[in-house]
Amino acid sequence: MTIARRSGPDLTEAIMRTTLELGRELGYAKLSIEAIAARCGVGKHTVYRRWSSKGALLLDSLLSLSESALDYPDTGDVVADLRRQIYEAVDLLAGAPRGPLFRALIGEAQRDPGVAAALNERFIVPQADKTVARLEAARDQGQLSPHFDLDLAMAILSGPLYFRLLITQEPLTHEYIDRVLDALFAGMGPRV
């Protein structure tokens, strides 16, 4: 088999795509830079010039799939908007085949401070900021209590999802998301 020479963005994309393919086939524990490089037909130094570790490579690979899908709509109904965005996030990150890779990435972040910082900077904080911004808009529109702590609301929204994803590994279903939203918004609504 002859492998065409690729460079720049095409090679970067091929390496990320191969990372996800091999990650699904082998699992994160057996995934290696060497295996990724071999399947791409490049030397491992080519991969290491772009990424410092397989955790950093997996992060970029997963984020390359999800950047545009996780934006919030603003329909004027904050609960519907949160529901839609959380459904998309869960469908993208928790389901097969990406769910095991995303869980592995979070596990890797516990061991590798560089991966933890990058995951936080490039995914967790931007998503939290988008959520808080959407909640602020809803508060300004009178849909939420003016006194509710929006950062706490973000933690309350994400905590049950990560608990299921990482601890119990129970399915993250749309029905479960609905239950979380119902419980949260029972306490966040404006008091009459």
C-alpha cells in the first residue's frame, strides 16, 4: 500500500481522524503515538511535533468534532434552549463511539496537568461561560430569579451529568436531562 505524502492541515486532520479510529478500536489504554503514526504512514516524531502526548492529541481530536455543535440558541425560552444544547452535548460526548474516549480523556486529565489545563481552557470553561451567558440573558429577560447564583446553577447543571458519565456510568438519557432541568428550574424561577 502506498501512502500519499500529506502535510500541514491535511496531515493534522488525518492524524486526528486516525486517533479517534484507533481509540475506538483499541481503547485509550492501548492507544499509542507509535500506532497512530504507523497507521498514518508517518514517523512518531511527526506526531510529537504537533502534540506533546496522546492525551493532548485525543483532546484535539475530540474537540475537532464538536466545536460548532455546542452553541446555545436563544429562543426566549431558557429551559428549551438549555435542553437542546445539553441534549446535543450528551449525544456528542457521552454516546457511542465517543463516550469512552471522552471519559478516558477526563481520566488522563487527572494524571497529566497539561491535558487538564488544556481541557479546562478549551472545553470546560468555554462551555461554562456559554451556559452562564445564556442564564444571564434569561435572568435579564425575567425568566430567572434576579438573585440566583448563575455560577452555582452551572455547577448544578453539570454535576449530575458528569456524575453519571464518570462515576456511575449510567446512561445519560434525554429523560434524565429533563429531570435535572426540572429540578433546577423549580428553584431558579422568579418568585411570585
